[in-house]
Amino acid sequence: MRNVFQTPLKTILVAAILVATASRSTAQQLKPSASGYAPVNGIKVYYEVYGEGKPLILLHGAFYTIGLNWSQLLPGLSKTHKVIALEMQGHGHTPYSERKLDIVTLASDVAGVMDYLKIDSADLAGYSMGGSIAYQFAVQNPKRLRKLVIISSTYKNSGWIAAVNGGFKDFKPEFFDNTPIKTAYDAVAPDKTKWRKWLEQMVAFAGDPFDVGEANIAKITAPVLIISGDNDGLDKVELAKTYQLLGGGVSADLGPMPKSQLAIIPAQSHVGVMMQTATSLNYMDNFLK
């Protein structure tokens, strides 16, 4: 699944380090009201709960923890929602498993956590890898989804430009050493000895082509908000096609406004999108209302 990186790998890691450092230094420190592990599909998925209201489930990007991905948005989102942030297989507090990674299984894990927490339906927001999982969840569980937010992500690996899909050629696990990503992993991972095995598993995962399916995307009935940076590595022609599949790209002066929305944030990269806290929060708040 080559979508987890948006530029050549070393550039991504530098950017990820910057955003991770910014998240830790500037974000309001917010403690969850509850946390725990949900037993689903043979593994235990870690979750944290913030705020009260209608449930909003957050799915992070590849290699991230809840804190690295969402710490700057959590204070704002939890004012209006009961936010349930997950850490997917091998990420953060969730233990490493030999189970093969694919977006179908990971989407099923999300549904399993909802079952465990007795959540019938929820809004869902996913960034990067989490966005691809969110698209798959929408297809697998249409009746359990109210609204969907996709941040700098795609439903197929060909939704990225060629430079992104070639970004793994120079990949080496040691690129992650001495980074905030490694520091965050060591701080919470239940078994730190799985670091290298987890990286190898993620590389294999990233190399598997995936496609949720154009016909399946067109069947999504829940309103969808797509947020993208103008230079985040997404193929904007394919992004426009995706928006059309969701009912957008029309002349709203000649007919009703589509229920789905598309927001392109100028002068932003893939990682930079997550640093636009006020902008993204404004888009999400208005859409989720």
C-alpha cells in the first residue's frame, strides 16, 4: 500500500520529525477520560476516549501514534464530540502481531472496536493510511457510518502521483532510528523488541497495491469531506474523479449543493496538512455539524 508515504522516504521522515516535534511542543496536553484495549480479530486494539457527544473515531497515518497524529486537533474536536482515537496493529500501545496487514482487516478492526464500545454508528476521520482504512470501512459498514472525513488520502494506490508510488525504492528501516517516531514507539510499545519486525511488516504492507473500487466509492451514501494539501502527493486529477464519484464537482448554481465537500489547502505538503490545525478544525467542525 504505497499510499503511506507522499514523497521520497527521507524527505517524508524529515517532515514527519518536524510535525511530531511541533505536536509535542505546541499542542495542549489533553488526557483521555478513558482508555483500554478492545479484543478484535485475534489482536488487542488500543483506544483513547476524549470529550462527550456524538462519537467520532480517529484513524492515524502509518507509523504514527495517537499523540503524533492527533494531539493538536484533539482539544478542539473533543469540545463537540466523544472522540475515540485508535492505534492500529503494531502502532503505539497496540501490540505487534504476525497477522498480515491489509486495509480490509484493519477496517474490520475498527468495526470490532465499535462493537466492544457498544457504538452503533459514528463519524469517522482518517489521515493518510487511516484515510484508506476509512474508505474501506465505509464500504464494509455503510449503515454504521454517519459522516466521513478523509485527510490527504486515497482509496487506491494509483491515487498518488508516480513519485510517491516510487518512494520505497531507497527504504531502510534504520531511517527511523533516532527520530520522534522511534521515541514515541519506545515510550508506549508493549514490546520494544518488535520494532524491526514491525517496520519490516509495514514495508510489506506498503508495497501491496490496493483499490477499494470505483464502483464501491460511488455507492457511499454518507457525506464525505475530503481535505488535501495542494502539493501533498495526491494526483489531483484522480482526486477530482473521486469527488465526482461522491456526487461533487457539479454547478451548484444549477442544482442542489452536494452533501460531500472538497477542501484544498494551499501551499501544503502531506505532512504539512496536519499542521494546519485551525483550518482543518474549522472545516471538520462545520462539516460534522
